[in-house]
Amino acid sequence: MTILVIIFFLSLLVGQLGGMTIAPGVTIYIHDFVLCILLLVGFINTYKKNKFVRPALLVPIVSFILVGVVSLLVNYSRFQPDQIGQSALYLLRWSAYAGLYLLIVQKIVSAPMLFAGLFGFGTTLSFFGLVQYVLYPELRNVSYLGWDPHYYRLFSTLFDPNFVGILIVITFFLGIYMWRKMPRKTLVLAQGVNVLALYLTYSRSSYLAFVVGVLSLILFHKKWKWLMLLAIFMFAIVVIPKPGGKTLLLTRIDSSIARLGNWQESVGIIGRSPFIGNGFNTLRFIRVPTASDSTSHALAGVDSSILFLLATTGIIGMVVYGWIFLSIIRLHGTVFGGLLYSVLAALFVHSLFTNSLFYPWVMIWLWVFVGAGELVIFDT
């Protein structure tokens, strides 16, 4: 199992380069194939040992899956059967990623290995991003494939500086937790790579997530001297020249206007079915009925995880999803207080501006983190 887990972490680094479109709007990644094998082998071994450990989050996870199924059934008549089937694949992927947490709790590998894997994945993603920034600083030549140009921004193998940014942020906080668990020089170098990579994303939502996460750490540990380091980071963001010109300024408004338009559209979609939503995830067919002819990578998303939840599963889905996170806080808060609060605070703030809570690599990072944390809690 250890080798399979290592292969899985490595497959995550391939990012969008390993994506394969099997149908219009449906992309399967290399890590999805590896995850299927990992889940199959892992649960078969667990069954043979006849030692199934009941995960603490089992009930809220199953509840959310049921809400997702009901949301699709209630809205079945509004869509074509193939559209319902395609939408259901999003729920299947969410269930598979949650299944990773269920498997980890079965003690397939140790918690230290999982934490090291998460930190190694995030830091290597940062390193790949630095190499990309030097050798391939924009995506304008593949705009015809539906990608934003991201002129002189770090987007690594995920092709999106915002999602790379939040992964770097939560990896940085995990690095602080691992301060006594890794060689100091190695950790300092890795954290330096992460901070530099974060800066070069020029992602305002990621900057804000980082600031809020650090503030939560300062408040939790009462380390007021850290405010000076935070001030230096913020000062650097403002004064260091931006090679991409006005498109990288903090005060740029084009993306802000586009995001406001997306929010307004999302509110209108929510109003059509506020209690159970429009189906998880039918947004591609609601927003653009002829989406099969489009190359956009954003048709099935919303620029806010909260709005995405409300649009797809309604108030009921948002409540159940909130139950999952409240359960995480109750379970992990006493052991991983500072780390957990900084990670969740950063994710929450970031998810207000992008749909980061439902981005595949973020979901995987969080489920592995929660599963590894549960191993630590029940082993102490």
C-alpha cells in the first residue's frame, strides 16, 4: 500500500497535463485512475483483515452524498438523461475523494507519511511553478483550449494561479506544523520556495487567504511578533514591480467585474430551486445549454463555493456540508487547533472568491489531511 500511496502523490503533480477528455465537459485525470486502484486494493485488504474502522465523519459524508443524489432525482425532468449522467459523475468523483479519507482511517499507511506526502506534493508543485514561470510564463498560446492567458503568473501544472495559490498556502501552514518533524534547513528552504511561488501567482484571493490564515495562527498562539513578518509580506506584495504590468496589479478590476457578474448569475440560478438545488452538478447545462460545443473550463463552476453549494444542492446541501466541517473542527480542534484553524480559515476565505472547496486537488489535499489527523488523534 505504501508504494501505491507514493504513486498517488506523484500522480497529483502531473496536474492538468494528465487530463483526458472522455466526453464534452468530462475530464478524467491520471490521479483518478491511480485513486481507483488505491481504493480497490485498500478496501479489499481491509475486508480480508475484517478490521473495518468506523470513520468519525462517515454519517455526514454519506448524508451529503444522499443529498446530491436527491438533488439530481428531483431535477431529473429538467435535463436529458445523458446530462443527468454526466452531472452524476461530479458526485461520483466527490464520493471517491471522500472515500480516500475513509480508506486512510483504516491505517493503510502512517500519519507522518501522509503529512510528508502532502507537504512534498505542495512544495514540489511550487517548485514546478517556479520552473514554469521562467520557461513558460503565459498560456496565451493555448487560449483556444479554454485556458485563461495568465500573463507572467505562476500557474504550475494546474494551469490556474488561484488554485495553485491556495494549495501553496495550506501547504505552508502544514510546514509550520512539521517544524520539529523535518530537518530545519530542508524545511526553511522548502518554505522559502512556497512563499516565493505564492507571491508569483499574483492571486489576490490566495494572498488574502494567506493573511487570514496567518492571523488565525497569531491569535491562537498569541505570537504577536509574527505580525512583523506578515507586514513584510504584505509590503512586498504592494511595492515589488510586476513584470506583467497592469494585469497583475492588486487594483485590477476586470477580473473583479467578471466575478461580480458570475455571482449575480449564480444568485439567479439559486432562486430557481433554493431548497434542494438544481442538481449536483448540472450547472454546465443550466448556464450554457449547448455546453458540449464549448471549450471553457469554467462552465460547470461558480466563483464561490457557498454559491456553488446553494446552486447545486440548495440550503439542505449547504447545511449538511457545514455539518462535515463542524465535525472536523470538533474532532481535530483540540489536537491540531492552530494548524486546523489556519487551514480552514484560509480555505473558507479563498472559497468566497473561487470554487476551491470543490477543486479536485484541494479536495484530495483536505481529505488526506483530515484522515491523517484522525489517525494521530486515535493513536494518542
